[in-house]
Amino acid sequence: MVSAQKKLNSTGRRSGRWRTSERCRCRAAQELDSLKLLYAASSGDGHTMPGHPECFARSNAALNGLNTALEEANQATVNDASTPRDLEQLKNALANGVDYDEATDELLQLVHVPAYVEGLRELLPRAREAGCMTIETGGPTYFTPYSVMAAVSAVGAACAVADEIVAFNNAAVSTPAGLVLTRPPGHHAVPGGPKGFCLYNGAAVVARHVQQKHNCDKVVVIDFDVHYGNGTADAFRDDSSVLYASMHQERIFPFEGNIDEVGQGEGEGCNLALPLPAGTGRTLAFESWDTVIAPKAREFLRDAKKCFVVISAGFDAHFLDPTAQFMWDASDYYHLARRARELAGECAGGRLLYIMEGGYHVDNGNEASRGVGGALGVSIAELTRSTLGLASLEETLAARGNQVEASAPEKKAGLFGNMFGGGGGGAKVDPVEASRFALYGRAPRPDEPMELGMDILHRARQIHGI
Ligand SMILES: [Zn+2]
């Protein structure tokens, strides 16, 4: 058993949280029913390489995003409460941090081969000597003296939150969703080694963990990171009990995830790869989910006795992300999270866990994103807002835009007019587009490659009999 690792809650402090059994003994059922989110964060201290996009700043951005949404939820609850209550109590009523340990070798070896788990530790003396070294496995991954600790903490956090989700579900109270903000990411790591910034595959380990510990007979892993999760696909390639479904940009790293990769042997038909063109925006993202991924998942889970949904939640499909060319914005993560909740509620008893994968735009440069750390932080805030049942930031901004238009057109021109070439009072502005612009200083390119994308979705429906 590996000793307990430093635990961070959303404010960066060590947390000593209750286990669910304690919560259930100590708190009234109606309070537990109001809980919407269980979360864990692991900052990956010391696992960082100067100038590398998978950097320590991502932790801060992620935690800031979570905190921003929780603060808003807290405020909304204060406004709604008929009787004054303690603020911390209100916050805890909506979202709880989960205590966790480092993943044991036994957990890691649910997916990774023992030689790799041991081999990574054996690299530590060389890493201490070098400070930071690179492991070349067809997609370089940097490695520091702290990397093993960061990676086993990330996997441990994911499994602990999954355990809590199942415990709530078993206790016959409403089932909160889980959000795991950890690094390094995991979905490129294959059973035998690291790849593409990833050391251990948290999403794959959680899938195996809930099968073994909680008797889930079927697990769906949906991956909306802009890169294909080749490691997760590898882990379950010939397995009929796990569906891996990914929408990702075609012809970029890891150069896998072609539409004809459907799994093999008993797992044939249990790998769904949607390689979408550069420029894919919200229309193709939602179309992919609504007409291919969700129907496929529903069909896969139709005869399941107990199932679990894991989301490999990468945020690098954002239009500001430096690693790819999708055109999503933070609001799109809000709507994808809403769809995920609906699917898990309908097919998996609400058992749903988001695990952070990529997402590399952590710039603090513009006014709107200051304080939440660029596209990554805003996107995580949006996913959290969706989970907590709040309005999206886009909707809030749009409503504010409408209010401004209704009350004082000249003020609205000041807010949004310059962005669209207007300048005078009464400039005609679409409030939704204006809100997207206000968030980032520019809007995503509107012209999606619809014909190419729709053709891929059509072919996927044919291949998978949807
Ligand atoms: Zn990625």
C-alpha cells in the first residue's frame, strides 16, 4: 500500500474529507440529495518541464475554473435560500472534495503490465540525476523525479471519486457526478508504456476498477479530447464489456483512430472512432454526440445490469488551444456535459465521472478569462456549471447583453459594438455571438467543414449499424 499523498482541494489546501459512509451517518438524507458534484484535484507538483504545454500552470487553471463555478453556485444558493445558512455549509451541500490515496500497483496493473509499472520507478534515479528527461515512445513524454508521484496520485484520485459515486448510488441518495482535475493526463498511455504526455491511463484504470470492485458489467468511456485516446482503445481493443467512443481531429497525434478501427475479436464493434476534420465546431460536435455516440452507447448499455460512464474530458478542442484546430468554445463543454449527464442518468443510474485529459491554453491575457486561467479554466468552469445545474456563462452573458440592449443601446455599443465593426448606438448584434466574443476577444471561425464532417458521421452510422 502506497502511503497517502498530499491532497489538494479546490483552494489548494490539504483536505481531510469524509468518506461517504461517514457522511451518510452524519448528514440528513435531504442534504445528501442536494449534492451535485464530487471532485478531487491533484496538482502534479514537480512534474513539469519548462516551455512544455503540459505544464504546472494547467493545475492552477483547472482549480481556478472549478472554484469559479463553485463560488457562483454558492452565491446562487445564497440568493435562493429562504433562511440564512452558513456559507461553507451551503457550498458543501452542492459539492464535496474527495479524499484519496496514491494508486497501488494492484490498481495500476488492472491496465498496465507489471514490467512497465516497475520500470517507470526504476527510471527515477536517472531522472534525479538529469532533473528532467524524455521518454521516447512514438510520442515523447517528459519525466522528472516527481512524475511517478504525480501519475499515481492522478489515478488514485480518479478511483477514489469513482468509489464515492458508487457509494452514493448504493446509499439510495441522488448520485452526484464526479470531476477529477489531475495531471499528467492519461489517455495516450498504453498498457506497456507512456505516450504523448501520458504516464498511466486513469480513465482505463477506472473502467477496470469499477468492473472489479463494484461489479459494473459494462463501462462506456467517451473521449472528447481533440486527440484520439489510443491508450484507452488499446486497453479494451478485444473486450466486449467496455465501449470506447472518441471524437477527435483526424491526421494529428497520435495518428490513430481511423473510422474503421472498430475493435477486434470479442471487442469488435466496441471501439467507435470519429476522426473529424480541422475546423470542427459545435454543430459537428453535437451532431456527433446526438446521432452517433449517444445512440451507440445506449445500444451498448441496453442489456447491462450495472454500468458506469467515464468521460475522458480533454479541453484542447477549444479554438484557442495551441495543439489542434477544432473550433469549440467553453460553452460547448457546458452542453456536452449536459448531454453526458442525460446519458448517464438514463442508462447508468447517474454514475458519471469526468477525468481531465488535455487542454493547453492557460493564457491569462484577456479580461474575461483572467482569474480562471484561459480557455482551460473557463471550459472547466463551464463543465462544472452544467453539472451543478447553473446557466452557462454564454447564456448569462447573452442575457446581460439583452438587458443592456433593452435598457441602454449606447452602453451595449460600448460593450460589443467595436467587435463587430459597429460603433454607434443601436448596432445590431447577436447576443450569443457577442458573448462568445466577449469571453475571448474573438469568436471561433463560424464556417465548419460540414460536408466532410457529416460524411464521416454517416459512414460511422453505417459501420456501427446505428
Ligand atoms: Zn489532447
